[in-house]
Amino acid sequence: MNYDDFAELYDHQYDVYRDDLHFYAGVAERVGGPVLEVGAGTGRVTAFLARRGVRVVGLEPSARMIERGRARAAEGGLTLEFVQGDAESFALEERFPLVIAPFNSLMHLYTPNEQLAALENLRAHLRPGGAFVFDLYVPRFGEMNTLRHEGETFHAPDGSRTDVFLVQRHDRPRQHVTTEYFADTTAPDGTLRRRHYTLTQRYYTRYEVEWLLRCVGFEPPRVSGSFQGGPLEEGSDVMVFQTRREG
């Protein structure tokens, strides 16, 4: 998935998402840093942790996302540390006591080979006994193959309005969900401009993730169904995993 063209819409969609921030801040503050964040995007979590006094290295494959993250941080008086690279192949000399992968970052690993390569690489960047904490959404989806507007409307200072529509397609054998976004911007004079983006995510089941972690040398994880620590239940929207590197 190339997020370079998607960066602006991503910012609009998720800038106000706060559900996970205090959870990851609490984990990071208990460890004390430094923290490696996988899939840092435009620095939503990165900046929050940095403001709490935690040193964070944000790993992000998209140059455009990093550019937006640095610009947003500068506006808030922050300097964020980003590294461009992907989870399977990045290489840093530093080893971390904590690696986090917030907001479904691991859902861009589409095959078992990619998943194992990334997890092995993340484990290699952890200190012995270091913690790995991440979240994934529980795979429940809306109506497939149907154009939907789910309430995402953004108003710009120039008076224009952007409505986001989407269509989702489900590839069950590969556990892929592809979402096509149509961002329709209407200018004050009525002119309409449409932008199109495609996002594919590879979803997981709980026990599949547990086996992947064990295969590459992580301890059996603690799994919860919310960022507040409740059990994973049928109605949970998120799976939160907390594990450690063995050895």
C-alpha cells in the first residue's frame, strides 16, 4: 500500500482519533523509552508520546506521510524522529525496550511470508525481554459492493466541502478487504472534484496472531478487547496484544 497519495485524506479522517493515545502513552511511560513505532503515519501517536516526554522513533514507508508528520509537528513546536522503511526490511543499529504498532499497522502485511519476516525483524530490534504491543480491528464489515457514505464530511476554510464515499470488496480466501474511497470536493462555486484512493488490508483472527507471535519467538500474548483492558468478547471492536521477546 502506497500512502503517498493518501496522506491528505488520511489526516482528515484520523486526526481526531483518540481512542488509543492514552493506552500507548501509558505503556511507553512505564517502559521509559526509547520506543520504536511501526507505521507511524503522519505522527498522530508519535507526537502524543513525544509531548509526554518519551523519545519515539517513527518507522513509516511513505515519504509523503513523513513530510506531513514533520510539518504538523513543527507547527506544534515538536521535532519528531522518523525513519523511512518497511517493517520487513528496515535495519537500525539501536535496540529498543518497546516496539508498538498502533492502529492496524500490521494489516499491511498481506502474506504469511511478509508477516513472519516483519515479526522476525521487529523481534530483532527489541532488547532481550523487550515488549511488543499492537492493536488490530476485529474483522466485521459493512455491506460489501455498495457505495456508502458513513458520515465523513470535511469543511475547509475556503468554503469548500469534501464528502467521502466508499465501496468495500471482500476476498475471503486471502483475508483481504479492499476499500475504494471517493473523496468528492465541492467548491463554493459548485465545481466538483473527485479523488480516488484504494486501501487493501489483511485482517487477522486472534489465534492466528498468537501462533504467528509464537513462531518467531515471542511469549504468549496478553489479549484484550479494548484499550481499557477488558476481555476480548464477541462485541469487541479491537484486539490489543501485549507480548515480550523471549530470550
